[in-house]
Amino acid sequence: ADGIVVIDGEKCIGCWSCMLICPHNAIKMGVSKNGRKISVKCDLCVDREIQACVEICPNKALAVVECE
């Protein structure tokens, strides 16, 4: 409903299908907390009020905007 796409690390089997099909190259290979290979991507810092990358950017080049 909020438009945020997250990866369920418990269900991911590391097949990389999502990474291959993503037109934005936004999904990368990663490792879970228990050492399994899984897909990872930005989750827009859902646990933070302001996204970490937006907050730390020294030139204020990053912003979160609503897409139509």
C-alpha cells in the first residue's frame, strides 16, 4: 500500500531472478544474518524518520519524493 518493496530474507533462496529482471539495477547480492546468500535492496529506512542516505548527503543531492 505504501509502495515500498522489501525482500523477505527468510523466503529468499538466492536465485537472483529478481536481480536479473530489475530494470533499475536496484537489487544486489547479499548475505543474511545467518550467512545465507540472499537478495538485498534499499528499504527506504522504514525504521527511521529520515532515510540515512538523505540525512548524511553533504550536498543535499538526495531526496525522497512521491512518484505519480
